[in-house]
Amino acid sequence: MKTAIIVLAIVIGLSGAGIGFYHNKMASTAKDELNRERYSRMVAEEDLLKSTEKVTALEKEVTSLKTRVENSEKMLNQTMSVKNDLQNKLDDALNAKDSLEQKVKELTQAIKEKMTEAVTSKTGDI
């Protein structure tokens, strides 16, 4: 009976040691898995922060580019307005020039006619 108790104690002791070893291994595996999960989360958070910073920088760049485009559009509109104004002034000047040239032709013709009449009347008087 003593032997049976010793064998039973040894079996219980070995079973306890085996169960302890198994649970220790399982706890170690769970701890490793937990550490991997924590590391993955940390990496994901760092990536998220980097992405957020990039998005913020890109948003600032887009805002800056929009401002530049708006300023360029304003300058283009001003330039087009000045161009149109100058074109109108040029058209007015060309019209005035044409009108003046026509008047010069008419006056030249009138002077020629007057001179011809004067010459004809003087030769007729002789």
C-alpha cells in the first residue's frame, strides 16, 4: 500500500508538473501573441499618425495651390480686361483715323476743285 501511495503521489506529481508545464507553455504562447498584437497596434498607430500628417500636409498644399490658382485667375481677368480696354481704344483710334483720312480726302478734293475754279475763272477773265 505504501508503494501504491508512492506511485500515486509520483503520478500525481508528474501529472501536476506536466499540467503546469503545459499551462506555462500556453501562457507563454498567449503572452507572445499578446505582444505581437500590441506591436501590430503600435505599428498601425504610427502608420496612422504618419498618414494623418501626410494628409494634413497635402491639404495645406492643396489650399496653397487653390490660392495660387485664384490669384492667377484674378491676374488673368485683369489682363483680359486691360486687353479688351486697349482693343476698344485701338478700334476707336482706327475709326477716328479713317474718319480723319476721309475728311482730308474730301478737303483735298474741295481744295482742288476750288483751285480749278479759281484758275478757270482767272483764265476766263483774261
